[in-house]
Amino acid sequence: MDYSQVSDWELVRLSNENPQHFRYLVERYQARIFRYLKRMSYYRTEDIEDMVQEVFIKIYQNLNDFESTDKFSSLIYRVAHNHLVDCIRKASCRYDNYGLDDNEAISLAKANTDLESEIAEKEAIEKIKSAISRLPAKYREVLILKFLEEKKIEEIVDILRKPQGTVATLLRRGRDLLRKNLGKSGIKPIS
């Protein structure tokens, strides 16, 4: 059977019948969830790997409780989001440098600036990372979900369990604040 063509919810059903099928869900989402948690936190790679494993354990333990009316990818991101919030509250993970690599920082900033002349300079990249890291988590998260994880507004609503208007406001305010932070760093925003 070609599991790449099987829907997420069908894999959930198969996993309930035979736990061996759950590995296909893990393979499908493991890299994405790792990347999301890395982008959202300052935690070391080893801690994020542990967090990803814990997220999938939670998902497996609760397979029968999930509603198939939700998009499965949104559900996984919501579990990862909640686990990250719990980890931050417990402060059980160790901090590392900020989780965005140079290209991700540039991608997020491109939505807010004109970087033609400055992208080549390492200094500009560090300024962008600094501007992003100064964003409050609530703004950074919606910007990362929208522009790096390429989630639609409806998916972000499902992941964060916030009203659509709130998500739209967080996106707008996050972009405005990022523009302001970039301006303070000497990177001119698009007018």
C-alpha cells in the first residue's frame, strides 16, 4: 500500500486498528513539527527532538479522542503549541540561540521590508533575527505560522484556538511591530 496517498484521518483509523501504521503519520509530520518548535523557541536541538517525540506520544495516546472535523495537520500543530507552552511554563528545557536560520529570518522579514541591498550583508541578517526575537511570542507565533509554515488563517485559528478576528489582529499588529523593530535596526520598511 502506498501510504503517501492515504489521508491523515485514514491513517488515524488504520493506526487504531494496527499501531504499526502510526509511524506513517510520524514520518509525514515529524520534520514539520520539529521545524515549527525550533522556530518558536530558544531551546536546544536535543530538547526539541525530545519535545517532538512527546508530541507524537500525546497524539498516539489520544487518537480515539480527536474529531475528524478538524484538519489533522492543525490538530498536530495545536498539540505541539500546547506542549511548547507547557514546556516554557515548566522551564524544563535549556535555551539555545534563536531557532530561525538565516533564510527563515529573511523570509519572514521580506513580508515587511525591502532588503535588496542588505540581504547580502551578514549584519542585516543579524538585525533581522534580533528584530524578530524582540517580538512578543503571540505575534512571533502567528507570523511564523502564516509566513514560514504557510498556514491559512483558518488553520491558525484551529491551532491557536483563537477567534479569526483575534488572529487577524495579531497578524496585523505583529507585522506592524516587526516593521517598527526592523526600522529601529536600520532596515527600511516598504512604504
